[in-house]
Amino acid sequence: MDGSGKATPAHHTTGRRARAAVMALLLATPLLISSPARAEEPAHGASYHVGEAQRSVVPPVERNWRGARTERLLTTIWYPVDAGVPEVPNHLGAPDDPLFRGHPVARAGEPSAAQARYPLILLSHGTGGSASDEDWLAADLAAHGYLVAGVNHPGNNALEPLTREGFLLWWERATDVSEMLDALLSDPVFGPRIDASRIGAMGFSLGGYTVLELAGARTRLAAFEAFCRSPQADAICTPPEAKRRTDGTSLMAPPTPAMAESMARSGASYRDPRVKAVFAIAPALGEAFDAASFAGVDIPVAFAAGTADVTAPPATNVERIAGFLPQSSLMMVPGASHYTFIDVCLPNAAARRPAICKDGPGVDREAVHDATAARVLTFFDAALAPKPGGYAAK
């Protein structure tokens, strides 16, 4: 789809060869940490068109809503649709002022019947964003035979006012994902189509931290607070999205009783044993972890990030975290910034939002997306490979 909203052919050659060359270079980038997964791009191409659905989840138990105006877990689901179902252009954001170019969507009610069940990937977005920020990656996985479900985290998403609690109580996010998964497994449409033995999770920025929690990583809140008080404090301590808060409270004010109760269990394990592998893109809060944080992580983990990330600087975030996980893999993308890993902005939006839309010299966001999606797909294909006797095509 081009900037005018018209659909372009799936294999349009304009700019594609250049992106393919960059993608080949990125995929050849040496892993900085040893990896058990194969490094080549998957041989099979996209087999499906992509459908999209929404769910509004009301957890059956009392939970911490972090001061959110909407006390529901709003969830987007991307799913495989038969290639014969037409796709239509799809722009993301406010209907009268869209921000991102989305993947075309096929208007279909249910997943393709080509497979009895599909693997599921849970998605966690970054600070102040939404699940649709990673439409580029979620849709690519759906086109290759995955269900993908992304929750909008209460108090910290682009759809409603941001809250102090949403910014500060990060560990609560893993609970959002697990309770979304509970609802999906019982969903009348998608529940029967999920292969519950093949569930993974992926996240961007603060969402990368979130999926590490799901893998069993434990937060060291006091260590992070000490880092942010030290001369070594960097940009991760002052997320730019915090400027969008309108509640008038200071992030540094004493915690409320509800916040204090949550903080008391910040170091608990939020491991969800149903999750079998995680992929973290430009993960944040690296200084909230130490070597002991990962003692309970025994599933495959992989990372990707940009070398020019000034929002979640690699040294104190992705590189620090990957160093605690010697069996993980890390792909560093030359020149990519933090926001290179969100959707491609529409031309009009790019002029208004350069902080998230503009990439550095020589960086082709679509090429980075192609390379990263290929790495993510390769990782989950290997980590969630069907076991003998598992579900097969009809």
C-alpha cells in the first residue's frame, strides 16, 4: 500500500530490491551472543492473507488497573485467512487522522481452515503505545500461519490518558498478558484454533521487558531506582512519553497505598508456564535486572535492537540483558533507532511526528522490518516447532 492508501502488488519491485539487499546484510549480521536457532531466513513464503479482530476482556478476578479510565483489556488479534479472501488497505490511528500505514486486512470472520490449530504469539507494546504499533510484525506472523494477540496495557497506552501508575508499575503488565491469554483460550472463535502447546510472546521496548517477565525474569526495583539516582542515569529513566501525561501528578511523588502494595511484590515471579519462547525488541529497563533475575528463565529467548537507540540505550538495556542469558541470540541493526521498530508512518504524519517517524541516514525502516520479521519468524518456527503427534494441516 502506498502513501495514498492504494494497495500495491504484494511483490512490487520499486524499492524492494534495495530493501532486499539491506535485509540480506542485516540477516548476515553476526550474533553477539551464541544462538541455538538457525540463522537463515525461512524458506517458505507467506501462505495467508491477514484478518484482524478485537476483543474486550473483563478479567473475572480483582486486579490492579493502574488508574486506567477503561477497566478492560482491549485486545487486537491478527490471524491467518485464506489467500482467496481479498485484502483492503488499512491505515492505523484516528479515522480522520491516521498515523501509520498498516498491513492490508482481509474481512473474514474466522481463521483459515487450512490448519486445525495455529501457534499463538502474545504481543506487548511499548510505553504510551498500543498493540497496533507492531502491526508490521504481527501481520507478518499471521501471514505465515500464526495467531497473534496484543493487549493494550491499562494506564499506559495511546488510546486513553496516561497515568502515573501506568508508568511506574511495570510488573503488572505481565498479568495483563496472562489474563488476556486466559480469555483467548476460552474464546468461542479463537480458543478452539489455538495450539496451546505452541505459545510464544514478543514485545517492544517496555513490552520487551514484559515478555521477559513472562519468561520468568524477576525485577529488582531498588536497583533500577538507584541507577536512576546515580551519575550513570540515562534516557531510560525519563521516557519521553511521560510528557504526555495530563494528570498533574509527579512521577517522584510518594506512592499511594495501592501503588505501595504493588511495589511490595515487584520482585515476584510472573512466569507464565504456557509461554514457551520469547522475543524482545529493543527491551527497556535493563538496569532493573541482574544475573539472579534470570535464574528461573529456562525457555528460548532472543533479542533485536538498533545500534542508534538513544531511548533505550543498548549498553544498559538489550546488551546488558542478553549478557545475563548466554544461550540467547541478539541481532543489532546498524543505524536503527528505538522507533525504527514501530510501523511505517504515513507521509502527512511523518512531517508532524519526526521523533517517532524519522530514521537516521541510510536506514530504510521497511528493510529493517523485513529483516527483523524474518528473524522473529525463524526463531518462533524453531522454538515452537510441532511435537510428534501434534496438529497438522487438514
